[in-house]
Amino acid sequence: MVAVIDDDGVWHDHNDLYPRVIGDNEWAGVHGTAVAGILGAKGNNAIATAGICWNCQIYAGNIEGFDIPDICNTIISAVDSGSNIINNSWGSSSYVIALRRALAYAYKMNVLTVCSKGNGSSSEPNYPSDFGQGIISVGAYGNWGHWMDYSNTGNGIDIVAPGDGILTTGTDNANDSFVGSMTSFAAPHASGVAALLKGYNNNLCNDDIENIINITAKDNIFKPATEGYDEFTGWGNLNAKAAFDILQKPNTITRIEEQGGVEYSHNGPITMTFFDIPGLADGFYMVFRYDVRKPISFPASYLEMPHVWGRGVGSVGYSPDDVNYGMGYTNVIDGSITKTGCSLQTFVYHVFNLKGDDCGWFPCEVSGAKFAYSSLGEFELSSAPYISCTNHYDHQSIKVCFEDPNPNETGWIIERKDATSLIWELIDTLPSNDDQYFHYEDYYPVGSETYTYRVKPFTSNQQNAPYSNEVTVTARPRWPDNLTAYATDCTDSLPVNTGCNAPIPKLVPAKAAADAPPADPLENPIECHSQLGNDITVRWSHPSNQKYPIVKYIVKRCNTLGIPEETWTLNGDTCMYICPVDAQSSYKMNVYSIASNGDTSLPAIDGVCTGSINICPGNIPRYADEEYAIIPDKTELHQNYPNPFNMSTEISFSLARPGRVTIDVYDLLGRKIVGLIDREFEPGRYKFTWNGRDTDGNEVSSGIYFYRIKAGEYIETRKMMMLK
């Protein structure tokens, strides 16, 4: 943030300002240093004073001697260097075109100019404070809030700021300070607030900052000031806190540009002097002035009447009062503002020379007018246009997703009712965020219960905003509680009892705290060692917090990749014993609940590993790299894993009857790449690895391939993808 001090120089070595002073550091004027201290002296350093905007850079523009060309060059150079605010704590009674031209250039470059009103206690014009468009004109008020009688009046004064007994930076030494009273010291208060606002929201335009400062000024009613706008104090006393408060949620500032308009009226021909109009030579002309208007609708309805103002930057159209200098202009028609829209106004000029020759339209014809405006206020809250709810894909919560159409709500209320009580309850309140969609998880549904959800936004001023549509979902059954899977520990001796008749050899995992979301089931098998049996015992308990009773359980033994290898269905039992299984292997045991309404839960999961001790009477131990002894119910080719894969993948199949089995790999054109299997097999389950090479041992390229099995009359083809 860069604020320009156009003055008699700024002492850049003052400890309250160093090292933030840039620009012309050759001069160290008393007046300029004092103005700079009010605007930007560093605070909390026990030196001199504290300014308004502590961290801004200060561009020192030396205008000692008040040479007009030097002043104009200083302004233009400061603007071109990227400055945001210009402070002019000086003035004269002379209207100087070159100076107005320079400040008009600053305005068109979206730079805000703040000027002191002057100290003559006069109602005569004082420039540059009384140039009008693009200028904040600042008078002074005293320590008791009253208008200072040395402050000039009238001619479009905007506000008053502190100007009585102001402590600021001096030039006697690097820590010097002194006290002064004048409108020169009032203006930098407003410049400092303007710099803070720009730093707070860099999207604010110069007209935005000026209007925010004006509409938030505290009305000064000390005589001779009167209630409302008056010629002594303008809109009132500068109020920095109110200027920031008005930008806070739930208020929203909206900047919009509207193209096109219609002729409301026109007058002429009238004689006017034009200069600094792009495309038109300076001189006298006969003109017709067209009043162009456009009714507009706001993006949404406001809760109360909003503040609305036009912006010159972005507008195509000129002022009716001062067309020169080519400054854009949009006016809001008095009395036209409603909660839903307003009427905008600008002016265009049809110009003829004194001979009657048509010189054209400036800055455009009626249809080419463009209106830039800003509005500020609290929008009426809209309901969520989209809402959905669904069971979470991998744990027992319900996901609620909804769209947020509001820019600045305080938050959202989420309500739920169940099909049993039919009573709505508030389950959570979500703060607003910048995302278009909210994703909420309800962690505590009752299993198999049917829930309906709805949401609504709120602010401190709007507690009864409309609800969204209602959406309904039935929660899955709860998964089994306290699942544990283990192999028999034979370290000391073979146990007398095994399986469901034996005591549980390990503790059930502790439950999560009552106020924490339920965790996913543990996958934490006991330490694997060779003295474990070649069996698996799976125990669990009936799930709690369940609406419909659980009537069945499904148990699946999966490999470590989660691919099911065997499945069993139990009618209400809570223990299962499997013997034998592969020796010295690891598994994931998945147990599902099935409720009386037919719905199935997600699985509770526990890991288990087996040892090499054969404790299954009449059976020999099996090892993971051997053929399976259990006879499958059907012949089936399984999906390869992993898929997609990099260089190698596992292909497995189940064989229900003995016979010859062939498995071949083909490319997309149907060409055989390699034959993997071609021999006789006994019934069982088998797995093989393809190393990603063809018959000649060459690595195949990335792409899609097919593998095909032929086992008797059974023929099946599956697709796989290699990605290197």
C-alpha cells in the first residue's frame, strides 16, 4: 500500500517513518513530515506518535515553492509508480486546469485523492479540495467533536476529521514530535483510513472508498452543523471503525458493470468548451446533451435498502456538470433505490463544430453507454438449491451435501428427523466458508433407521431463512460390534478346546470415546509366528443402536488385498470356526450384518494370520503357494490384481471339476501375446503371475490386454491394463 504525501518533503530518517519513505528524499519539510506522521507513523514503539496506517509506504512528493508543473509531474509520477492514495494538505483559491488534469488522470487510474479543505473559515472555493469528482474534501473538527471555526465550508465538503491539537512527527531529531491544529492535519486522518481500507480489500475502487468513508461518517450535530449533510461538516465526523464494520459479514459489496441504456431526455443545442476529451480537439462546440438511463436489478434481493453508488472507472459516459478531462461517470437516480434494483444515469454528447459539421458522439452514442456501480448491504438469504444425502461408502455415517448460493451468510443449520419419532431436531451448525458446496457427515445414525434432512442459512439479522428441500435416506445396519479374529496359539501345547468352544485369547479393542466419531474397525492381528494353528476363529457381538433386529451375518475370508476367497452365511450366530486354512498366511476377516428389512451393513474388519501347527483332525496343513484343497462350487476366472498394473499382475481361477485348463493373453487386435497355462488340473483354486512379457521374453508396451480361460465347456475373457 503506497500513500503519496504531496507537500514540502518528508524526513525519511525519522524513526517513526524509516525505512518506508520513498520518492523524493532530498527534502525534509516540517509540514510534510508532520502530515506523513499522522498518516503512517509506526505505532507501539514508544517514539513520537502513532499514525493511522502503520505499514504503508509513503511516497514523498516535494512541491516546495508550489510550482504547478512540478506539482503535476509529481502527481503523475506517483500514480505511474503504483501509488494508491494521494494526500494534498494544501490549496489555493485558483482553479488551475493543469492541476485538475493531473488529478483527473489519477482518478481515471483508480487512485483516490484526499485534500484538506483549508483554514480560512471561508465559504469561497479552495482547490484542489473543491475540484469535485474523484476528491475527498476534508475539514476539521475539535477534541469535543465540534466543527473548528478556522475550517473552510461549503463547495462539496465530504467529511471532517480531527484537526485540533494533533500530536505528530517533527524534524528537530529522529524521535521528534510536535502538536498542531489545522485542516492540513485532518486530511491525513482520512488518507490513512483510505489506505487501511484499500489494504483490507484491494478490490475496492477509489469511488468505493470515498463512498464508504462518507456513508459511515458520524453525523455531527454540534452547532453550526445540522442533522444530516451540511456545509460545515459534510456527512459528519470520520469514523474508521464504522467504515470497516460495514464491510463485514453479512454485508457484501458487489461491483457490476451494465452495458447499454436508453435516452431519457436531451437538450440543446448549447455552446460548450471541450478539452481533454479523447478524439476531440480542444475548443468551442455546439452540442446536444443526452440523459441516458438504465434500470437495473441487483444480483439478489437485499434484506434492507442497500447503499448504491456509481463508479467513474469502468463507466462510459460523462458528467452533466463537468464533461472535461474525460472522466467516466455513473449516477444513481435519487429515490430509485429499492431492495431489488435502481436506476442508473450517465450523459453522452452529440457534438458539432460552430460551422454545423457533425464531429461525432462523445464518449459514445446512447446505445454504447456503460454504467459501473457498486452496491453494499446484506442480501436476503436464499435456500440451498441442491441437497442430497447418502450412506458413506466406507464407514457408518450419512453424508449430506448441499449447495451454498449465498455470499456472506454466518452459517448453516442442519436438521434431521427420523421415521420413528417424526420430530425435527437440530444436529449441527456449520460456519460459512468460501466453497460452493458443503459436505457434512452425520456420524451417529441408528442402524436401519430412515432419516430426513434439511438445511437453512442464517445471519444475526435473519434467523428464519427458508429451508432447503427435504431429502431422505435409510441408514445401513450397524456393523457387528467387538469383532476379533485369531488363530489358535499352540506355543505351550495343543489346546484341549479350539474354535468357538475355547476362551478368547486376546482383548477386544477398546471403544472410542462417547463424543468422538466411531473409528473404522481395527486391522491389527496378533503377532504372527509359526506356533499358531492352521485355523481361524472369528467372534463378534450383535451391533448396538440398531432399529431392526439383525437376523443374519455374512462372513468373508479375504486375502490381504481385500479380495474375497470364501464366504459363509450364519443365521444369528456370533462365532465361526474355520479349519483348515492356508498355513502361515495372513487374511482379513470381514463380517456383515443383515437386518430384518433385508439391508446389509458395511463390514467389520479384523486381520488374522495363521501358523504351521496342524490342529485340524484328519487334515494336512496347506500352504499359500500350493493348490487349494477346498473344492469350489463353480469354475470361474477372477479379475487380475492389481489392475492397472506395472509389469506384473496376478491371475487366479477356481476349478470345480478336474480337466485341462488353458489361459492365454491377447492384445487389442486379437493377437496372442503369450500362453500362460496349458495342462491338467484337479479341482481347487489357483493363481499365476504374468510378468508382462510375450512368448519371446520381450516386455510388452503399455495398453489394454485380454486374458482368456478355457476349462472344458467354460470359456471366459477378462480385460486388464498395463501402465508403465
